[in-house]
Amino acid sequence: MVDKTKPSRVEVPAGALEYVDEGSGPPVVLLHGLLMDHTVWDDVIPLLPKGFHYIRPVCRSGRTASRCARAPI
């Protein structure tokens, strides 16, 4: 489990991607809408079932992440 206050960082071909994750088990990626960030899930996480690895991308261009990674399609 990763400290919620400090996102982890992974390098991908399109740049760096930061994320916050918690739990263990099958992965579930929690996305947020435009003009929001990963903290929109803070109050929801405790209500979700245990036994899953919840991953919340930090997609805040210009702040902590170099940018929201975009892979070529």
C-alpha cells in the first residue's frame, strides 16, 4: 500500500504518470472527470469492497505530474 499523500511515479513512453494506490487483489482503476483530480475518490474508497487494488491516476497537468500520459493510438 502506498502513502496516500505521496503519489508513486512510473515512466511511460509518453512521459511520467503519477498514481495513488491502495489495497491488494485484482486491480481497479478509478478515473475522474475533467476539472477534477484523484482526490474525488477519497470519500468513496472506504465504501468500496475490500480485496481489490485501487489505482487512482494523478492527472493534473502542470502540477505534480509532468502531464497526463497519452499513448499514441
